[in-house]
Amino acid sequence: MRYYDITNSQIKSERQIRNENPNTSFTLPLSVAALAGLNMAILQEDTKPSYDADTQKVIEGDIEERSGSYYQTYSVIDRPAEAIANELANKKANIRAQRDAKLAESDWAILPDSPLSDADKTIYQNFRTALRNVPAQDGFPNNTLPEGPNEQPYASWTYDSTNFVWNAPLPKPEGLVSWNEEAYQEDNTTGWF
């Protein structure tokens, strides 16, 4: 929690207040009465405005008094073009590195002496083509990488070789976020929790 020093127009922490008043005993958390005796108040947080995280950032604005309470306000500013460009370049390089790692991990599958059937080799070839096409897709670098046939998260999930994703055997209900393979294996009717 932060506090506002009304006399000096400064924001302070609880530790700063205690250090500046070594001969005063405070109950924690600091009470409104104790703060008033120091001409201080709890600094309320105003709602932060919505913004586009790719091109803008939120900064602290002025402290405003409203009906005897003090509020930290916020405003939105545009991020410098150079910072945006650098972040985008780094993000693209990171996605390309992840893509390249997936390509390297699947090299074995397309070699002539690969133990895979021709059908499975075709699935890997299509997966690798999808990986190579990632930088040309709309939304790059914010799109997700295709999942490989070798990335099966759970034994019961099946691979969609057209969309390059692994699918759970049951549709994901609203609000449930994790898969429990053991629960699914017990009755084949539950899995999402």
C-alpha cells in the first residue's frame, strides 16, 4: 500500500513513514487516524485506462483529491517508435528461433532412412511446411506455432494433421482450464477441470 504526504506532495511507503518517525509506535496497518496526525492519507488507486500494449504504455499521472481522499491517476502515452520496432524485431527473432528448433527436432522424420511410413512422412512434411510459412502469415509474430505430430500432450489426445494441433477427446467447457488424463482414463467422460 502507498501513502500520500499531503504537506510535501510525496508518495511514501509504510517503511518510509516508520523510518521518518522512529519515536512513534504504529499499529499495522497504518490507521486513518495515525496518518491524519502526520498529515498523510492512504493513496487510492484510480482505475487504469485501457490501452494497446503494443504501441502504448500507462504512466502515473497527478495525485487528485476527491472528497477528502487522494487518488493516483494514470494516463496513456505512445511508446517511442524505436522501442516498438526493437520489441517487434526481438519478438520475430524469438518466434523464428522457436520455429527453427521445431524444424531441427523433426529433421529425422523426413530423412530417407526414417522409420516412418510414407503417410507419416507426409504429415511431417506438411507440418514442416506450415512451420516455414509462419513468418508469412497474417499476424506474425503474434500467431501460435503449429504443433508437431511428436508433441502429444496426453495419451488420449489426437492429432489434427490439417490444422497442426492436438485435440482433447472431449470439448473444453467454458471456464475449465486444465486436463486430467487420469480422470479421463477412469471413465472416458470427464477430463477437464
